[in-house]
Amino acid sequence: MVTTVGIIYFLYITTKLYASLMQIGYVKKAIHQKAVLLDEEKYKQAGEYVLVKEKLSIASSLFEYAIFLFWMNGGLVWLDSSIVGYSELVSAIVFVLSFMLINYLVTLPFDIYTKFVIDEKFGYNRSTFSLFIKDNLKSAALTVVIGSAVIAGLYYLMNIENWWIWSFLFLFSIIVIANMIYPTIIAPIFNKMSPLEDSELKQRIVNLLETFGFDSSGIFVVDASKRDSRLNAYFGGFGKTKRVVLFDTLIEKLEIDELLAVLGHELGHFKHGDIYKNIAVMGTLLFVMFYAMGHLGEAELALFGLSFSSHMLMVLFLLFSSPIFFFAMPLIGIISRHNEFEADREAAEFSKTPHYLAQALQKLVTENRSFPRSHPVYIFFYYTHPPILQRLEQLGVTLDRVGETESESS
């Protein structure tokens, strides 16, 4: 058991390192190739950004492995023994939240360095340090409130027969509910959402939604530019909570027909039920994880010197969720990339031409300064979207070196 667990995590870290090293080597060579989609200067700058981020990713992965070794070689026992004087329920909540807090604090420097050193250097960051602190405090407060409720629910469920089935159903329901309330309750905590005021754009979006049979509770603009210069849009929520959310940066940079093409792509996902497919995939992974956790016994945990308790199982679930989801990503990526191509086709058919979507994709690359090439191994493990040049090729746009592998755009 100990050997198997150690091997799984070691393979997870070494695979991440291998993918990063392949990406670094590939991009170092690609930088000197003929620029595509971006002008020469921005092309090289985007490549340099990838190299810096991947070098930091290597350091982060090594640090992640060190933290794992700490927890599995006495750290969890130390934390468990440090929490005394509470009832079993309160102890479980404090233990799990403390585990999450420690992990958050030790990895916080990587987030700060990424945003205020790397992103600042390359011109992506628009956030201030005070806004960063406010965002993190809000996230922490939500984690404490929602996390405490979830931990309490799991604690009680883990003390009944076939607890892993009921725990899976409970957590899966929480995930679905979180998706439902995100655009109306959670997102506004961090960003100001204002109804779209541009009457022409609003009417054309309404017409687009009606074409796809999409019932929306409103079209909103989010002030994403106060944190970042990147462009994006999304549909959030289920049922009556569904919202169309546009980044203000997207409205600023795209023409109306290009923006409608982007929304047409997202509506293509809606038409094909991709959001429900994604939830089903997530549910399957959660079920597998709970099944495995539900068949751990006292003997297996004792090998690590761990007590068999609900809060210890919850922490092990959190600890091993990263490698499980990482190794599931290739399959998820294959499905997701297929869905993206299908959504592109829907957008092209709606606008009667792929021209506007192709223009929008190229602008997304230009404005987000995304490097348009990437190593196949990196794509295999990380990409949920097809490489941008492949998407353009499917839309009938021909560019130099289209046959090579590249990076996703949105």
C-alpha cells in the first residue's frame, strides 16, 4: 500500500515535469520559427512567457512533491495530534480546514510571483496588491463557510452504512448547486456585473439566444479588466439562473459579428449538451474516487501511522485528487477537444460563414498574446481546447505551418 501510493504520486510529479521539459524544449526552438498569428515581437514575447511559466511550474511541481512527502511522513499525524479539546465534529472541520490553509499558505508565494512578477513583466496583470489580498480574503471566507458545511455533511454521512455512496451523492449535488448559483451569487462577490447597455449588441445577442432556444436570465458585463487584460465570455448557471457573461475586455476588442461568433460557439456547447456531459465526467471521476476511499480500511491507513477517521479520509481525498484528475485529463481532453470542434461548426453554420469566428479566434490569440505552438505531450495532458491553428484549419483558414501543433486560444 505504502509503495503503491508513493509510486502513484511519484509518477504524477515526474509526468508533470516531463511535460514541462518537453514544452520548454519545443518552445525554445519554435520561437525562432516564422511567426504566425502574432507579429514577430509579440510572437517571441508570447514564447518567452511560456518558458518563464513552465520553469516556474517545474519549481512548483517539485515543491508540491515535497509537501506531499511532508504530509505522508508525519505531517498529518502532527496536525491530527495538534487539534485537541474539541468535539469530534468540530475537530474534523478544524483538521480539514487547517490542512487546506497550510497548503494554501505555502503555495501562496507562487501565486504572488506569477501575478506580480511574471504577469506584470509581460503586461497581463492589471490587479493591485490590495485587490489581490481582498480576493484571497473573500475566497478564504467562502471556503470556511461553505467548506465547514460540506465537511460537516460528509462527517455525518461517513458514519452510516455504505457511506461512500451517500458521500458521493452529497458532494456531487454540492458541485451541481455551486454551478447553479455561481453566476448570480458567487461571481458578483468578486466582480461587478452590470446589465449590458449597448442596445444594438443586446438585441443581436437576444436574437442569437432565441435561435438556439437558450433562455437566459440576462446579459451581463463583468469588469474583468481591473485584474487582467485577457478576453473571455461564458454562460453560467442552470435553468432560470443562466446568464450570459461578457468580459468588458471582449466587448472592447471584438466587433459585434466577431463577438456573436464567440457566443455562437458557446451556444454550440449548449445545443450539444456539453455542460451536462462535463458534469457526467466529473461525476464519474468522483464516484471512482469515493469508491476507492470507501474501500480503504484501518490496516491501510495504519501503514502510514494514520488513524481511521472521517476527517483523515477527507484529507486523503483532497491530497490524491490532483494526481487522479491529472491522469484523467488526457481522456477528458480528447472528449473536450472534440466538443470544441463541434461548437466551432455550430458557430460557423449560424453566421453562414466561418469568417467571423476565425477573425475572433485570431484576435483572441493576438490580444491574449497566446503562443500558437506547443509540444504534443503538453497538449495531450493539458489542453481542453484544440490547438488554435487546428481550429482555424477546420474553419478553412490557411496559414503558414498549419500542420504543426500549437496552443489553445480560449
